[in-house]
Amino acid sequence: MNLRRIKLSFRVGLLLGCAVIALFVIGPSTVGTDDVGSELSGVVEVPPAEPEVVRSEVVLERDSTVEGVLLQLGFDRVELHSLIRAVRPVYNLNRVKAGHSFAMERWSDGSFKGLEYHISDEQYLLVQSDSDGYSASLCDYNLETVVEKFYGEIEESLWATVLSGGETDYLVFQLIQVLQWDVDFTAIQPRDSVKLIFEKKYLDGEFVKYGEILSVVFTRRERSFSAFLFENPDSGKKQYYDEKGLPVRKAFLKVPFNFDPRITSRFSHSRYHPILKKRRPHLGVDYGAPRGTPVLAAGSGRVVFAGREGGFGKLVRIRHPNGYTTAYAHLSQIEVRRGQEVSQGQRVGRVGATGLATGPHLDYRVEDQRGRFINPRNVSALPSDKPLDQKYWDQFAAVRDHFTDQLTSIPSVLPVDGISAAD
């Protein structure tokens, strides 16, 4: 028994001795609080998880109100009136439009994170919470602009050609806006052709809208019409010029429409009237178009008559600065008033069949400075914009030559699939 106690005491003493030696050899810096910290240094701290965001989106219907939409998104009346007041200096929410959308984000606990309203293809309203309640700002979408090319040979119409080439009707409208002073769209023939260089804008790889038409050449039989977009280096104003630096914009449009209508009756000093059943002068051109089609002012000027006048039915007359007068008859609706100043291309009414008319059409007439009726299709297209300032000629010539080379490089042969666009 005594021997066992002696052996046990010896072993305990030996262990204690080793511990003391270890303390002296290793040193005090490795023990105590530092030793604990050393062990904890290997622990990876995991940050708390981000709160979940709940997103809701509402598209405004035709009869929607801002208050109704915000209530639908979870605001109470106190919150929504506070938000509308805070936003008003930046954007008036009473201007919201049907078809546009609100998108709201809330944290998972229901608290407000942000609100977006889609204003246009390029801009949106952003509302966020701050210490005072709400803050608002107008933001631009980060759109990518891509320059593309197009070639089309007319078979039926310019409209059909552009759409069959994979583009939309909006590009047709833009193209007509550029060419309408030089090209009579009622006289387009098969084998006429168009080449253009234009911008397309994308958001996250999705097509959003067309940008500007940078240059175009329209070939009609043996004659070509060109237009090049040039930005004034001083004013920043952009304008289209032909290859000689003359403005594309003229005194009168070729036709008072935004498309290529059909001619149903031509200018004549002796035409058989389908209602009166006798021959009489028809001192204008009749364009057939669906009822309600917008009718445009052929040139800038002042409205001298807007109302009903005998067989013309609802009629608008415009006197222009060059002394000419244009008239638009048989309208279903008049959208200007006497004495009003109008701009070229502004809507003055809509096609109808008022007065002596067998169906919806526009009777379009032009009088010269002496009050003589002249054939609208023979009116001289006098420039209305100033020619290019000669001090900008070198800059313009560089732009023109660059795009001329680009237009020339577009193959004048349709590919197998009928689509010719895009570099």
C-alpha cells in the first residue's frame, strides 16, 4: 500500500515539474487571454443575411388614379399623400399615363425600400426613404446605342418594305419625316429603293426604341435623294442637309400625311362630279384614307378659316409666310381654330366625308399669292431652312463623306431571308 502511494506521488510530481518547465520554455506570451484569442482567430464570422426584398408592379389602366395605384401597392392614405408632396418638386404624379408602370420594393418586414415610375423609354422616377420621409430623383436608363444599316427595294410600298426587313412601323414614320419634302410617297414605284443608317437603343440586350436616322439615300428610278444629319458645333442643333449642304426641310410637304396615301381624284379643270352628275373643275387632289386619319399642315402658317363651308364640309385654310394658302376639306374633325399659328407637320384635323363626298377622303388644295389654284403636285419645293453656314462646311463634308462611304458599302441585293440590316 505504501509502495503504491509513493509511486502515485512520484507520477504527480513528475507531471507538475514538466508543466513548470513548459511555462519557462514557452513563455508567458502564449498563455492567458492571448492564448484564448489565438484559438478564436480561426473562427470565420458569418455576416447576417440580407433582408429579403419583395417587389410589386402595377400597370396603370386607362381609368387608374395615382392614389388608387399607391393604395393597391400597400400605402395608407397618410403615406401616399406624404409621398406625393415629397415628389412634386421633382415630378408631378398627376401626369402619369395609362400603360406606364409603377414598381415598388419593400423589405420582408413590410418597410418601404423604393418606388419606380416608368416615365419614358429613357427616363424613370425613383423614390426612396430618407430621414425626412421620402426623396425623389429623375434617373436615365442606361441604354446601349447600336448603329445599324438597312437596304430595301420597294415591291408594294415603303411601309411593307421596311416591315418585311424586320423593322417596325415607327422607323417608317421616322423615315417619312426625313424624306417627306422630296419624295412623293403616292408616286413610289416597284424597284425604287432605300438605304439608311440609323440608331437602335437597347436595355439589357432588349430592343427599346429607335434613335436617330443618321443618313439615308432614296433612289427613285434614276434620281436619288440624300439626307445627312449634322449637328451645329456651336448651338448643338441637329438638322438634315443634302449632299450640297442645302436643307432637306422645304416650304411644303409633298403630301399632308404621315404615310403614302392613294390618289382617288387628280387636279383637273373638267371632272365629272359623282354626286352632282355633271362636269366641273376639281382644283385640288383627293387622297383616299380611312376615316379619322390625321391630316397635317403642309407648311407653317396661320389658320385663316376653320369651320363648315358648303360642299367642302368641315374645312381648314392656312395662309403661309410665302403667300400661298392651303386648304383641307371634307374633314371629320377640326383640331385647330381661326387665328392659330401652326407648324409644318402639325395635325390640323382628321379625314372624313363631310359636305359633298361619297366616302372618306381629303380634298387638298393650294392657292398661289394671286389666289389662283395650282396643282398641289406641281408646287415648287422652296427651301424653308437656311443653307449650311460655310464656316461649318469642312465639318459637314467630313460627316457627309463618312456616311456616303457607309451607305455605298450597303449591298444593293437582298439576302435570301429578305432582311438586310445591321452591321
